[in-house]
Amino acid sequence: MEFEHRPVLLAPTVDALLQADFGGKGASRSGQADDAQAEARAHARVQRGVFVDGTFGRGGHSSELLSRLGPEARLVVFDKDPQAIAVATELAARDRRVTVVHDGFATMREALAGLGIEHIDGVMLDLGVSSPQLDDAGRGFSFMREGPLDMRMDTTRGPTVADWLADASVDEMREVIADYGEERFAFQVAKAIAARRATRPLRTTLELAECVASAVRTREKGQHPATRTFQALRIYINRELEELARALASALELLAPGGRLAVISFHSLEDRMVKQCIAAAAKPAVAHARLPLRESELPQPLVRSLGRVLASDDEIAGNARSRSAVLRVAERTDTPLDADAATFVPAMRVPGESPAAKRGAKRRPR
Ligand SMILES: C[S@@+](CC[C@H](N)C(=O)[O-])C[C@H]1O[C@@H](n2cnc3c(N)ncnc32)[C@H](O)[C@@H]1O
């Protein structure tokens, strides 16, 4: 069966990569010379820019971008999902500007180096899962549909959620569910899973959903009790935040002056990381605030923020998924990067890796 994906914040995301004046006053340009330079860069980007779509999905954003790029431009697309990659490969067969990489976007820098690409003009990330992944019960992402407890974006490698739940320690499960699901009843859920698997292994989505529901004591309005636990397990098994952290650091390294970063997040953990990374790279001087440096010696901004865009009421009415979407956009400045790009990404504690959680832990998704 073919499942459809309706792209979220489609026009603003592509505008963010291409339009000279995107974000208006967000840019720190001041005079006509700066405006002319920005226009010239935008023109060159459209004609022969190199772009990355880190989350191809069904290619909604890629297709819109390609429709606005010149014949000499290039687009490298990534996805972990073999079904998305099959669609991307068909597109690449029709459009010689497209190159397909079946891997996580965290590998962007290495993958592009392998293609002989050192600098890019724009990168977009539309995070999380696609509608086809959610709608296909066989992928195990939905607590509403009976299916195998899988949840891997890349079905060709790594443990499934069922594999991981079979032998994770209670502490490890509690940490993952608390940190990535922000679930108040994380400990109770972890204990319920451990009790249940002692009698029969958890194999399906509905078995897990029922088990979680038995442990979550107060329901949030309009939300299934398993929502937070499913989100946590999905983020963990796919290493979603670690992937994002690496991709943000790579973007700082790869973007050419004037190049744009556009990231669509769907929950606060992702959005916080994107927001803090842009803020840190936009104001690197903050880290040196206590040092007795002269104004001219302070580190200059690596990016300027071009703001944040939310879905309009019309878009939300037509596509409920867009309700929680936040697009953040930044533009790379001319300042050379002379620090480790990873220092601009907020430090992240990886749940399941604390000494307590590690006790009894056997497997970590790769
Ligand atoms: C929200 S969808 C993107 C939809 C796409 N923009 C479109 O218009 O069709 C997210 C896609 O990104 C993929 N994905 C999520 N995280 C990824 C990662 N770290 N590396 C590569 N692909 C990832 C998922 O497999 C999924 O296909």
C-alpha cells in the first residue's frame, strides 16, 4: 500500500534556503552594498548551489526546492528509511542534480567529503517520522495500530524496540522514558514493562500500549497514555538527538558564507537543541564574557538567526501534524570557524548511559 506524506511548512522552508531577504530584519545587513551582495549570493545559490535535504521522506521539500533551482545546482538527499530511499532513487534517475545517500544525516560531513563536496549553500532537516512511517502499522510506530514493536527508521540495521525492551534494565528504561518522553510515571512504566516481560515478551505495539496505560495514573487531556513512552522509545532507538547534535555541528562546518540552515522540529527536545545551537553560534562572545578581551578581540558571530516560523491556521486546519512544527532558520556569516563546531551544540546527557542505568544494560542501538 502507498502512504502519502503532506510536507509541513513547505514554502517557508524552501524560501529560507533561497530568498536573499528571508527573515527581513533578522539579518544584520545595513547598507545597499550588503543588500547587493546578499542578492548576488542568492542568485548564485539558485543557479549552482549545493544543497542537502537530510530527511528526504517522500521528497516533498526536495521536489519544491528542485523546481526552483537551476540546472547546474546539486541536491544531496539523505534518509535512513529504505522506502524513502527507493523513492529518492527514482527521483535521482529522472533528475541528474540529485544524489542519494542511504544513511543518517549525522554522517553528512563524511558522506559529502566522499562525494568531493566541502561546502554547501543550504541544508534542511524536517525531523522525526513521516506520515507513511506512522500510518504503516508494520513499522510499529503507532500505539493505535497493532504491529510489530519495531520503530526503527532504518529497518536494515540495529535493534528493534522489542529487542531493546527484552533486556534493558529498569533504570535504563526509566531514564529513557523520563528524559526523552518527559513522562512523569517513567519509573512505574519501566517497572510494568519489566513485570510483563517476566511472564511473556512484549512483541507488539498494542501489547506495549496496554502495559504502559496500566502504569500511567493520570491521563492528559486528548492524549493516549502511551504517547510519551512511544515518543521516548522512538527517539532512543533511532538516536534522534545524537543525530541532530552531529548534524548541527556539521552544518556549521559545511555552510559557505551566506549559506542557510533550516530545521523543522516537532517537539521541545529537538527545538531546544536547535534554538540553543543557533544562539550560541550567533553570540560566541558570550562564552568569553568574563575574559578581559577588547571588543575587536571578541569572537565574531558564526551565524545570524533569521527567525522562527510556525504553521498558519490554514495549514493546521489541513494538516494536523503541522500544529507542533517549528521552523528555525540561520544564515552562516563570513567568520571562519576556528573552534570545534561541537562546542556550539548544547551538551546532552544520553539517557541509559548513567552508571545506574548501565547496570544490566546489554545493548545500545547503533
Ligand atoms: C518528517 S519526514 C520528512 C518528510 C519530507 N520532508 C517530505 O517532504 O516528504 C522525516 C524523514 O526523515 C527521516 N529521518 C529522520 N531522522 C533521520 C536521520 N537522523 N537521518 C536520516 N533520515 C532521517 C525519516 O526516515 C523520514 O523519512
